Amino acid sequence: MEQVLNQDSFDSTKWTNLADARLGAKAIFVTDDWFADVNRMLQADEPVWKEGVFDDNGKWMDGWESRRKRFEGYDRAIIRLGVPGVIKGVDIDTRYFTGNFPPSASIEACYCASGDPIEATEWEEILPSIALQGDSHHLHAIQDSRPWTHIRFNIYPDGGVARLRVYGVPYRDWSLQSESESVDLVAAINGGRAIACSDEHFGRMGNILNPGRGVNMGDGWETARRRTPGNDWVIVALGHPGAIDKVVVDTLHFKGNYPDSCSIQGAYVKGGTDEQIETQSLFWKELLPSQKLEMHSEHAFESEVNEIGAITHVRINIFPDGGISRLRLFGVVDKTN
């Protein structure tokens, strides 16, 4: 049965998976992936078990799996993160690997200003060797404030891993950003992150910040049907403080379950905790007054957006419940604070 081990007080829901294939994460080197392609390990969807399915190399597995090693050494994969970032924690997921999981693993990282690592590249160990078990999540917090572009994932000596999640904060040198150029300040690739919500029964809140348009309903945020008074909401931290002048709310794929309407509040938050922000968000200024929504549509609002100055956080309210695919907040960065 699936377990969660070594959680280290790490809440993965508040951070972006930097190793998400949807962000462009890709394995650029692997010692061996005979049984299962290493890039399966970076897929956003949950791993699945296919009973009785085999290919030319053996049992089909949803993850990365190397051959049984018959000589000294170990297997490893070098992964280019989808976006450079500060790593807050990792989840080494061995679901469905029971008699074929690695006994242990470690992770190293490097920062390449351009291109990929070369032989002379220096790697830093960010996760020392840890013991693994089969069919389990292994969550470990990472105490390091440096940004990284690549990781080297080592498994000892061989075996299979269903998913590798590398949670953190995307890094961008905002000093290079023009103060007059509009940019999506909540995009995941720009450091935006969803930090709290009322409910995410059918889809994760962080999905609304992903690149591109949603591929299906599961690639958005959707709440359970509300049977009590009130409305659902998500609080999002911008990647950088800025003044918003355009809002895009996309209900792509949501047809019989889109919200009737939405509104957005915003504030410039200094200090405090995510939990405290949750309560205070009720009193934030109105950035976007209530707007009617339609099914399966991209809604762009400009003239409707109120000028409330630079902000760091927003709360999008949906009435009364339902699902949205993406949220975009375009504006100019604030460099005064």
C-alpha cells in the first residue's frame, strides 16, 4: 500500500514542481532506461498500473526503470528543470514499484547560466543518500537558498521510480525586466504560486498558473459542488510585485461545471504567514469587480480592472463553485520596494 515517508514538515502544495514536463523539464542524460523511459518520471499526471501489459523489454511500468546491474556502479539521470528555481523539497515516488525499486537515492544540483552541464561542471549535493521503500512517496525538505537549473538524480544501484517531483520557487532575474513591459506576473514560470484555496476536490489550485491552455479539465482547478452558502477561492502570490492592468480567466474544457461569475481582490502584503494571509484576504481591495463567466471560454478584462497600485497577492473568487483552467494577470513590475 502507498505510504508517505520522511515528510520533514514539507507542504508540496504551496510550491511549483520545477521538474514538471509541462514546464519543459526533460532528462538530457541517463545511464540506463531499458525497462521504462526516464522522461515518464517527469510527467504531471499520477502514475498508473497496467495489469498484464508488456512491451519488447518486459513489464510496462509508468516511470523510469533501469536494468538489474551486474557490475559495480549505479544509475543516474541528469534533468534540465523546466525553469530555474530555488528547491524547497522533493518527492521520490516509487508507486507500483515493489520488487524493483532502488534501495536508496541522492540528488545533486548545478546552475548553468546558459546551456547544459559539461564534464567540468561542479555539482552540489542537495539531498544526501536516503533509504527508499517500494510503493511509497518519500518527501524531503531541502534547506538551500541558491537557484539551480539542473539536477542529477542518482539511484543505488538500479531499479525504478514512478515520479520525481522537485518543488520550489522559479527564479528569474527581475532586474533585467523593463518597467514598461507588460508581463504575466502570476505565471508559474515567472514565480507565481498558489498558496491556499477553499477546496481542490477535482483539480489542483496550482494548475491555473501553468503555461499554455489546459489540455483537459484535470489540468485546471475545480472544486466540489457547494451545498452550503458561500463561494470558492484561491489565493495566489505573484512572482514579483507589480501593478495589474489586464486579467485573463480561462474556463477552457469546463462546460457544465464552470463558475457563474468571478471577482479578484489584491493587496501588497509585507510579512506574515500564508495562514494569516488567508484571513486578511477578505479585506483586500477590489482589483476586478464581479464578472459573468461563460463555459469553455477565455475571458479578457482590461477596462474592468481597477487601478489599485502595486500588489504582491491576489484572491480570485468564483461564485459559487466550479472550475477554471487558467488565470493570467498582466502588468508592469514594481521596483520601488
